[in-house]
Amino acid sequence: MLSQIRPALVLLVLMTVLTGLAYPLAITGIASVLFPDQAGGSLIERDGKVIGSALIGQNFTDPKYFNGRPSATTDTDPNDPWKTVPAPYNAANSGGSNAGPTSKALIERMKADVEAATKRGKGPVPVDLVTTSGSGLDPHITPAAAEFQVKQVAAARSLPVERVRALVVQATEDRFLGVFGEPRVNVLKLNMALDALK
């Protein structure tokens, strides 16, 4: 019996060390050398202080900043652990609302978002300013959503509209390899470029 248990235990320990320790450490080391920015979380710093990540959106409420997509992420209600409360861009609880098209709460939220968006711009409201992404963390908006907000941001900052529009054009990222995805604007990077203007 011991002759059967001993090889099994040796194999268990060996495979645990190889696949649970050596392999993850090797891959982490390789990633840190080849892709240091991505391996570190794609963090964005200003004046030596981390202010966000290029991969996770942020909740901007000041009219002098561009707004991103709404976020459906939640967190535990501090007053009742059986309930949740909205916690925009909560990376610890990534996910969509899973509310269907007949959900009264979803319809009311979208109506409120459309109402708020029409105060920031004129014309049809771009869909990504009123719909959440599947992860609830999307840091990007479409160029149309950025264009929709240009006049409001320019007015709030007392800047010429064309100057703000030029920043949006500069911040627009093209499709990956020219084929995959859609053109997009990283909201945090665009707002940082606004702050950098003299």
C-alpha cells in the first residue's frame, strides 16, 4: 500500500510546485520583462502619483470633463449585507446589470441618463452614453460620444470648441491592426490632455 501512496504523493508535490509555483512565476517574470506596463496594470501616473488605469473607467461628474459610459457595477450595502448599492467602476465586482429590456429600473435609469446627456450636448444621444458595457469597467467611448460632449466641455473650460475637438481627434485610437474593434477614445487620457492645456 505504501508503495502506491508514495509515488502519488511525490507526483502531487512535484506537479503542485511546477504548475502552482514555477510556471506562474516564470510567466509573470516574462510578462514583466516583455510587457512591463501591461503586467503592472496599465497604470497612469501624474506627478509621480497613480491616478488610474488605462483599462478601467472612472466616474467623471464635473462638466469640465468628458464622461464615460455608465457603469452597472455594485458593492455590498454597508447598512444591509443582503443588498447592493451602485458603485461605478468597481473593479472588484465587474459585471453588467443583466437587466432585460422590460426592466422598469433599467428603463428609468436610461431615461435619466438620456435627460442628463441632453444637457451636455445637442442632437441624438450616442448609445454608449446611456448603456453600460458588459464588464461595467469600459474606459472608452466612441468618437461620436466624445464629439457629443465637445461643446459642453469647451464652454465649462472657456476654450475654443475647435481646440477641444482637436484633442478628441488626437485621443482617438484606431482599430487594432486596422481591422479589429472600432475607433475609440480613452476618457481618462482625454481628460488628462485637457488638464495639461495651459
